[in-house]
Amino acid sequence: MIILVGAFTVDGVLDDVHGHMAHLFAGDFDFAATDLDDDTIRLSARLDGLPVSQEGLAHRLLEANLSGVETGSGAMAPDPIGSGQYALVDTVALGVLDADGFRLRVVDFMLHVDYWRSEGVANLQDMLRSDAAARRVPSDTMMVRA
């Protein structure tokens, strides 16, 4: 956590939904880092505009998790800070990483969050709107009049 505190501005500290203390980092890249135990931290970055209750969303995010292409070593999950949104979440075992390995892991996390915040969320919202519009259009069999 010391590396993160030195590199990013700490905006606050609060308990997450599981009762762990989460450090909130602000700036160009907002995220939270939570000590899960002496050797493990969780990085999470809320993805605004993706509410957990939105129909059809969970299926698409599970697909993103499946291949890892869109999530890296992290995964899409409900925001552990409790925002009611989805977040990209990555659990990092510090004991197996040296300082450079940890930095690379954080950079990889940031790149995936940047994708979701810049174009991933917008693309997903467009897809969900198209799916909803397609469900509202009557099928050909309903349009035939007798």
C-alpha cells in the first residue's frame, strides 16, 4: 500500500461492504485499494453508468470476465465500496510480486479501467439500448394482418 500512497493522492478512507478498510485514491484515476490481509490487497475502480440492477448487463460482464481480454487479471463485480455500480476488481497477492511486478500489475489494472471508462461502458450501454429497442419491435408474425 505504501507504493500506492506515494504515487497517488489519498482522498479518504472508509469501510467497504465487507468491513475492510479501503483507501480511496483520487485524481485522474479514481480507485480504491483495500488491505484484505497482510499479503493481499484488492484494487477496485467503479464504472459509472453500469448499475448492478440493469437488465442484461451481468451476462455481458460475465463474458468480459471469461476471456480476460477486457479485464486483464481483474474481473467485473459489484463495487465492493458499495456504490450500487459495477467495478473492475483485481485481487493482488503481494508475496509473489517484486516492486516492478507490482507496478506492472497496477499499470495493467489502470489500462483496463481506462478502456472501460473511456469506451467500454459507452459501447456496452449502446448494446443494451439496441437490445431493448429490438425487443420492442414486433416480430414479423405479429405484423401480418388477417
